[in-house]
Amino acid sequence: MQLNPGSVSLAEWRDIYRGGAVRLAPECRAAIAASAAAVERILARDEAVYGINTGFGKLAAVRIEADDLETLQRNIVLSHAAGVGEPMPVPVARLMMALKLASLARGGSGVRPATIAMLEAMLDKGLTPVVPAQGSVGASGDLAPLSHMAAAMIGVGEIWVAGERVAAARALADAGLAPLTLGPKEGLALLNGTQFSTAYALAGLFEAERLHRSALVTGILSTEAAKGSDTPFDPRIHALRGHKGQIETAAALAKLMTGSEIRASHILGDVRVQDPYCLRCQPQVMGAALDLLRQAAATLLVEANGVSDNPLIFPDTDEALSGGNFHAEPVAFAADMIAMALCEIGSLSERRTAMLVDPALSGLPAFLVAKPGLNSGFMIPQVTAAALVSENKQRAYPASVDSIPTSANQEDHVSMAAHGARRLAEMAANVDAVLAIELLAAGQGCDFHAGLKSSEAVERVRAMLRAEVPTLDEDRHMAPDIAAAQAMVRTGKLVDLVGDLPGLAA
């Protein structure tokens, strides 16, 4: 895929996250060269310019002589590569590299074409730096993790090669690449910026979109299992309120129920006046979550296409201007929004499962199994879902409201965007399992309506489920069933079977 710095679409970032190839558009080469040339002219004036010939952070007042500029840039990479914890997942690390590549290629960072070429080559050859995931507070850039990326480029640290951790110098040599020698400002340009936080936030956003769509499918399956009404999805209701996500979600839910024999079987003579909120308010809750995800997507798309290191180089005036684009507050807010949406998607799903296992609410056998008492059925899977939802509630506390001073109080307010974005992967994994449990429970509930079919789309889902997980006639080992259902959710098979559902691009 060809990256056009400054105008990369959300779909293109998603493709990179899913493993797509990355190449820079040739049109950006002139801006890169102009920015590097401006740094040389700035140096020639022999003035103190932050990040080019000075120390960093609290040490900005220390002037560095010309003979030490190369050492200065190498030192900042090595000293800042102080991350800890488990490595970033390779897809997220690749996305981080592509984000950094696009940012540098805007021509505002002063890096040389050779440095850009190294990032391109590593992405092309499948060389992904091993980057410890903990250590950034989301201001002054994602310093520690991006330093580990930069360290790999100069032959220090480790690189993932085909799933193996290889010493960076050896991995580069095996790929026919020489370790990079950093020029003035280049070390700072590589490790300063929000690309670590943004990569994790985008990954969380893409998973949240998939989970939102999946939850519409499991939600309709639960509605059918409980013989719920489709009246709450009537477009006239939602038009009167006006929220776009709610309107689109209601339309999708109504379409998923179109032609259902289960719904038609109880339109006449149903004594229930209203369904529980977990069924009736799906458009309102899931629509609000969709609107929130779209707002987060808009913020992250701007951030992904921006330049967030410091100082920034302006070749037209040969100026290096110090500012604060590295402060990741926009990313922190976006990550908090995604976390809230994930929390609510899982919460509503668990409530539907809880409703289905309760005979007083669902009208189905207790815990969705014949001979309850002898069999426990879906009693404990619902407990598992409840446990996961509670974990996500604890994780959903806004990261952006936290701050801790660093660097001898020079960096006295930070965003905590890295923490806020990293937690999204674990939250999404929890929702995967919660939806998988609902899929199993709702499929089981529909099995009690023998002889009646749902809509064509829902029947395709039921057929896929039953091809891998048989009806629960009596208690059996439940973990394999949940794992099989979770794979259907995680791989997107669930969504693929039903066609178009609202997402981020609308």
C-alpha cells in the first residue's frame, strides 16, 4: 500500500494493522530532502537550537559542540530506551513504525532520506523491533517505546524476524541492511512523538468496531431467543430523537429480524407489553457507542496524519520551532472514549445473557438446559461474562484525568495516553469472550423454538454455530464451546455472515 503522508485514510491504517505492505508515495521525497537541508543550514548559523545542538528536557540549556552531535543523537536513543514489560504485539508495533514513517515524511522533522529509507526497508522486510510496552506517560512523546524502535534501527536491542527474537545487529545484517548512523536531530525525531499511543489506540478502535458489529448480531440472536419485539427498532422512534448512530443501529437490527418466523409466531397474543432494556434499548446504547467510536476515530485520524515531534523544522524560513505537539492529550481522550464504548458493549451483552438464563424473564428453561438442577447449563458461563464485564468496568476509568510530573518537573503535565491506549487490547479480549458466551446462550435459546426459523442472516449464524458447537442437551465441558464461539467473534466470521452493518466509515 502506498502511504500519502498527511492524508492516509482510516481504512489504510486498518489495512496496515492487518498486515498490509507499506510504501511511501514518491511525491513526499522533496519535502523530506528540504527538511534535512534546513537542519544543515540551521547548524551552519552556529546558534543554540533545541534538540539539534543542545541537551534534552531539563538539560536544554547545555550546548553541544559540533564534534559531539552524532554521539548526542545516539546517546539519547540509548538512554531513553528504558522500557519494561512484555513486548508490543507485532501488528501494533508495525503500525507504530508506519505512523512514524508517515509523520517524518511530512517534512517537518528534519530527518534525512536515508533514515526514512531504513524505516521503509524494515517494514518491507518484516523486521519489527522488540519494544517493551511499558514506560511512556504520553507526553514529551512516547519516549521509551519509540527509543527501542530507534535503537533497533542503529543495531541495538532485538528485532522480531518471522516470529523469532534476533539481536538487532544480526537481523539487520541478515536482511542486507547496515545499522543507521544518526544525523543531527534524528534520534530526537525518532523517539519524540505519539506514534506508540496512537498505534495502540487505533488497534483498540479497529477491534471495537468489530465487536460493535458482532454485538448487533448476538443481540438480535438473543432477541429471537427471548421472542422479543422488533417494535423498538421502528425508524420513526429514532428519527424523533435524531442521533445518527442510534438511527443506523436501529435500522441494522430491524433488517436482521426481517422475515423471522420466530418474531411472527408471537405477534398475536403476546402478553408482554415491553421487553427488558437489554433488548429494547439496543439502538440507544449501541448507537451511542457507535457515535463515540466515530468521534474517537476522527481524532485518531487527525493524529495519525500529523507531525508530533519537537522541535519542528520549517524549511521556508529555516526555523526550528519548539512547541508541544508531542503531548498526547487528544489520543488519551480518544482512548478513554473507546474504553467506555467497549465497556458498554460488553455490559449490554452480559445483561442479555443474564436475561436468557432467568426463566422469569426469558420464558425459557432455567439456565437454558433440559432438566435444570441435574444440569447447570449456562449458569457459570454467565458468571464468567459478569466477571469479565466487571474487569472492564475497572479498566474503563479515564486515563486522561491522571498526570504525574517527570523530568525534574520540566514535563509537569502528562496525558497518560499510552496507558489509556494499551488497556484497550485486554478490554477487547474480554468483550470477545462476553459476546462468545452470549452467542452460545442465544443459540441455545433459539433451539427451544423448534420448527421456527429466524431471518436468513440469523439462520446463517445459527448454522455456523451448530456446525462447530452442538446444542447443549446435558452438562459437558464448557470451555471448548466458549473457545470455539470466541474464535467466531474474534476472526470476524460472525459479522461476515450477515452482510453490511454500521461502522466507523459512515
